[in-house]
Amino acid sequence: MTTANTPAPKAPPDEGPEYEILGKYGREAAEVIDTAHGRKSADYLVGEYQLAYGAGWRVWHRRKRG
């Protein structure tokens, strides 16, 4: 809870360009699962989602457009 005298928490600084984490199950269309700031964070999330979703999923990242 914030009050007039307490500043709101600040977002962490950007660590680089924004990335989209995408996933595709089998022959289904790809979908955006998450986003990440910076390549290291994107690589980490791809590994975590691949582990969580399993072998039927293909998970990758790309730089966010626009």
C-alpha cells in the first residue's frame, strides 16, 4: 500500500531490448507466452518454459517488433 508520503516502487531498469517468448505445441499456431527484457532473461525463460511444458512444445524467443 502506498500513501501520499511513500513513493510507489520503481520498475527495474531495462537490461536491453525486449524479447517475446513464443511457444508452439505440435502443429498448432505459435503463441506469445511471455516477454523478457534482455537476452539473458529471454534465454533463461525459454529454458524454464521448455522444461515446464515438455517435449511436445517448441519454445523460442525473438526480439519484440515495433
